[in-house]
Amino acid sequence: MSTARTPSVIFDLDGTLVDSEPNYYEAGRRVLASHGVTGFDWAEHTSFIGIGTRETLEILRARYTIDAPLDALLAEKNRIYLELARASTDVFPEMRKFVERLTADGVPMAVASGSSRAAIEAVLAGTGLDAYIPLTVSAEEVGRGKPEPDVFLEAARRLGADPADCVVLEDAPPGAAAARAAGMRCIAVPYVPGTASDPAFLAADLLFAGGQREFTSETAYAWTTTPR
């Protein structure tokens, strides 16, 4: 008789566990404005959700022909973002319940994010989530960011888990694609409602098409812990 293996759960951070996108948008807007770029709006920002900060700035730097070095832009955005994040970052209520439930059952967890390690640590500490999820991986620590699977595979390695036994929670198509490429199951909770029909989300194992307003910890817990 085979024995079901305990799953490990890997969370994306921004837009999945916490509503940090407004802070990222404001940080990006300020950085671009300081280099003479105006008109960067929320709609343009949402096209980068799920893509790492460095990759985002690399694209914007080329798009707006900004002369400043990429590393300088990255440091500037991280500095502004950290100020905003420490002042206020909200955890999605049902996500917090889900994390607490998994913790009570001893389910191994990690955060795998395209954000910098400093940003991840600041948000987790500021929201108290670091008490539940001490293991984190930043895209800075791997060769390629999402939609490549590197950050999720590294999280699995640090958890000592087989990728096939991992469940990823993601809010953006590149992250869902990365989970699939890593050979992991994926719970998709779209941050931008209009992306719910993206092929990467439609290929997810469990899709909350209505995003956070539809996501419930009870449904996610039952699905995650059901032997497959």
C-alpha cells in the first residue's frame, strides 16, 4: 500500500500573500519620474506583475532610453519600495488564514519571489508572516527569474522536497508558467482580473478566477491536503 506524501507549499509574495503592488507601482513611478519619465500609469505597471524587479527595470530602461545604470535604478527603486513597505503592507485575510492552518498541521512552506531579498524580509517581518514562513528564496539568488522555474526549484531544494510534491500559489501568469515548468501543482489566484483567461492560468490545477475575492483558505486547504 502506498503512502501519500506530505505536500510542501510555496507562495509567491507580491499580489499573492500580500497586496504590495500599489507600493511597487508608486516606487516605480517615482523612479521613472526622477529620470524625466512621466505618464507611467497603473495599467502599464500591471503588465509587469509577476516579473522580477530587475527584469522590469531592464525593460523600462530600454523603453524610455534612461541613461542611468540598471543597478542604480534597482537600488533606487528598492530604497523607495522598502520605505513604503515598512510603512504599510496588507496581508490578504484568507491567505493569512491559509498560512496559519498549514502551520498548525506542520506543512512545510516557503516564499519564492521575484523581489529582492531585502524587500522579502521587510514585508514578511512587517506583516508577521516571517513567524510562519522562515524559508525564502529571491530571484536574485537564482540564474533566471519567472517564467523560468529556477526560483521554485531552489525553494523545493531548500525544503528538501520533490517538486512533484510541491504546491505553488501564484497571482500572475509568469509565476503560474514557472510552477508548471518546475513540475509543481499550482493554485492560481489572479491579481489582475483580466488575466484569469491567460493560458498559464487555465493550465493551473486549481483556479480562483475571481482572485482574492473568490479565494478561501478552506477550499485551498482541502485541495492541497487531499492525497493525489
